[in-house]
Amino acid sequence: KQATDLFATRPALEGQPLAKMHPRVLKTRDGLDMVAYLTLPVDSDADGDGRPDQPVPLVLMVHGGPWARDSWGFDRMHQLLANRGYAVLAPNFRGSTGFGKAFINAADEQWATTMHDDLLDAVDWAVGEGITNRESVAIMGGSYGGYATLVGLTFTPETFACGVDVVGPSNLITLLESIPPYWKPMLENLARRVGDPRTDEGRALLTERSPLTRVEAITKPLLIGQGANDPRVKQAESDQIVTAMKERGIPVAYVLFPDEGHGFRKPENNLAFFGTTEAFLATCLGGAYEPLDLTGSSMQVEAATLDIPGLQSALEARDGQ
């Protein structure tokens, strides 16, 4: 019953002050077991018990899919955010895979309802455990996680201090009506799981569950990142909610990558977006951030009615202005 190290898959990380990820099982309000993973800033937990000595700002990290899951192990976003002074909580809300068919089926037609309740229950747990204060929680995620971020800021606008939406859909009808050809065989499954855009009843449900329908409720800072070539969540999903916010005078920061798709793959673009993200989070949660460097990135600022430290000077330095 002993383990022997054979080799390191990431030798550059050996000896680095990485933060430990703590597995937790939370109870949802209707009694489901929800596996979650908590990462704390290294210097916040002196005795290593998975509870900070004092509450720290928290980022609720919502995975994509939603038919996917977070797992225990090295996670670069957990490490980045913990290094900047934030706790990170990643809940496997209903619909996540790996916990049985009943757990997946419990999410059918539950977008923005019980699926969102699970996220709220995770926040309540973190506050109750003394991990964070209620006013110091951000929500962040990509794809479905981006949608969950928009839901958080529209359906429960007082819960989160700010949000970071990466390639998240804002209108479930336009999302399902613009799916890529390779998703066509999944249409029946999507209609059952999310809502059927081919029926009046289904369209009513999808409209009610779409953040775009409630855009006027947004009161907290929002950063949106989008790839112009995204075949799954098309640029129009971000464009339309940004347009609606601008029409209502609601501040928003929106950055577009013309050479990216469903997420950001090029290293320079990753550094640009997440450098922008950490500067943005610092304005609402007060964590640390590095000076922003956009060298080599294609990032375009489509809207910036929020103050993100260093963004304008980084753009000028890159573009030679």
C-alpha cells in the first residue's frame, strides 16, 4: 500500500507553491449529493484543513457542457485564481456526468431553475462554512458555464459581485436554431434536455430561461469573452446581450477574438483574456493581478464601459499608439 513516483508529467511545476484542491460533498436543497472541489490561496489556510483562517473572496467556477464534470487534480484556472488571492469552488451541479443517469436526468428542462439552485446552494455552503463572505462571490465559466454566469447576473442579480462569461449563450432559442451540422443528430436529445424550439410550449420555456429576456436586471459588472469563429455558441449570442445592455445603459466589457472558436486556444490569446479577467476581478473582489500584456494576441475590445485596470494602455502598447 505504497506509491512510488515514476516521473513527473509537468516537471516545470515541481517545487512550485501550488494550492491544494479539496474534494467536498454538498447537499442540494432537495437532497442530492453534489461533489465539488475547493481550492484556497496557499497562505490563507495555515493548518491545511481546507478552511481559510479568515473568509476570502471566492470565484464560483461553473463547468461547461453541461454534460461534463469537474474532477480532482491539477487545474490551471484554480491555480491562477488561488494565486491571485481567491478561493475557487467548482460544483458538479445536476446534469454533470459521472454520478449516474438519475443525476443527469434531474437536469432535464431545468436550465436556470434547479440547475441554478445547485449553484446557489454551493454559494450558501461556502458562506456557511466561513470560506467567503456573501458579498465577495464572483461567478465564472465557459460555454454552459458562461450561460450560468449570465443566469446568475440576470435571474439572481444580488447574489454575485460580478461575472465572467466565456462563450456563453444568452438566448436558448437562437442557440438551438443555430447548432452546427455535426450537432444535428443531437437535436432530439437537446430538445428533451433543454427545451424544444419546434413547439410553442418549448419556445415559451426557452424564452423564459434565456438571460437575454431578463437583461434589464443586470446590476453587477460583467466581462464577456467570445471567439468570432465559434461554431457552437456563435458570436451573435454575445453580440445580442451586449447590444441589449448598451441600449439600456448597463456597463459591460466585451472582448472578441477574430481567430478563435469555442474557447481560446492560442497561448497569446489565453494570456490576453485571462490577464484581462484577473484585472477585472480585482475591481470587484480586490485580488491581485499582473500588468496586462496583449503582445501577439488578436483581442479586440468591442465594448468597454467598465474600467479594467491597464486595458487601454496595453491596447495602445500593442497597437503602437
